[in-house]
Amino acid sequence: MEGVYENARTVLERISRAAVESGRSPESIKLVAASKMNSAERVRQAYDAGVRAFGENRVQEMTEKLALGAYEGAELHFIGHLQKNKVKNVVGKAQVIESVDSLELMELIGRRAVAMGICQDVFVEINIGREENKSGIEKERTDEFLAQCGNISGIMVKGLMAIPPKSADIWKTERYFEEMSKLFIDMKAKKYDNVNMTFLSMGMSSDFEAAIRRGANIVRVGTAIFGERIYK
């Protein structure tokens, strides 16, 4: 497989083509490079290729790379499942927490942000495939959930995030993307306190072009940039 720099350039070009084919400008799509299990040096290689946002799944790894200046000049998203006892390590460090899936977690984030004198941008994670082993709220609860976020200080809900069920059939995946897109449009049309529905984050290495076709304006791509992860 080619190096990180070349891979990142290729992914950016594919995003650009997919955006144009769907009638949008390439600049309207944000690439978040999912850099889990990759060194600060490899993150900087992706940055040099033009990547301007990175996503981390693990708090400890994110903290270590921050100390090394890995994300300097770039936006940092936390995209993994955030444990409640790790909230203090992420709020104010990541520009966006994409994976908020409960009101309790949202309240903890809000309290920490208020204590720091900031407003933390967050996305609400939707369990669009209704999978028992996956985090995220049920699609049917989204309206009620966003309304309740209006009572929480220190947060601003900027979008929705989803990870559809894995499938070898891209058309099945696209149906989930379409479902998320409709939900996003519906929620964007409503008015809630502490909500500015701007971003729809969906699509990964195997399906980000399909996600763009169905309305995503953030895609989270790891393997196509950094290669297959080797788990010990």
C-alpha cells in the first residue's frame, strides 16, 4: 500500500469527485482522518497532504498525541465511545465530540464545559441500524433528545453522527445513509435551544463516497489513509 501522504491525497481527490457528482462543492465536505493506532508522525504526514481534521477513538492515545503536537493547525474530533469518567480529559481538548449517546453524558460534558468557561460542540450519535451492541440513541428519540438538550448549559449540538451496520451490499448501506439524511433534514428544520444542526457525519473508508451522495458533509476515513490497523 502507498504511504500516508499519497493515500490522503487520493482520498481527498475521491471526496472532491463525489462532491461534484452530487452537486456540491468539494469545500463543503470535511474529511476527518480517523488516526487510531497511528503515530504523531503519521498524523503529520496526513496533515502535510492537506488533511485538516483528525478523529480519535481513545482518550489516552489522543492525550499522548496532543502532547506531541500531532494535531497542530488541525481540528480534533473525538469519535469513539466516551466513558463518563474520561469527560474531563476530552472537553476543551477536542473541538467536537461526535459520539454523545445519552443525556447523562451530555450533562457531564456541559458541566465540565461551564467549569472551563467554554461551550463544547457535540454531535448526537444515532443507532440507525438499531443494533443492540452499538451505542447511539434510537432514531425515534431524536426529536425528544434534542429538545432536552435545550436545558443543558455549556454545549452546542452541531450535528448528527451514525455508523450503519456493516454490509457487503452498498445499496443496503446507502438506505441507512438515506434514512440518516432525512432525519438530519427534519431536525434541521426544527428550532431547539442549544442546537445548530449543521453537520451530518457518516461514511468511512469502504463507503464514504456513498455517504456523500446521500448528504454527508463529514466523512471519517481511517484505513484508506493509514492502512489496515494491526491489533495486538
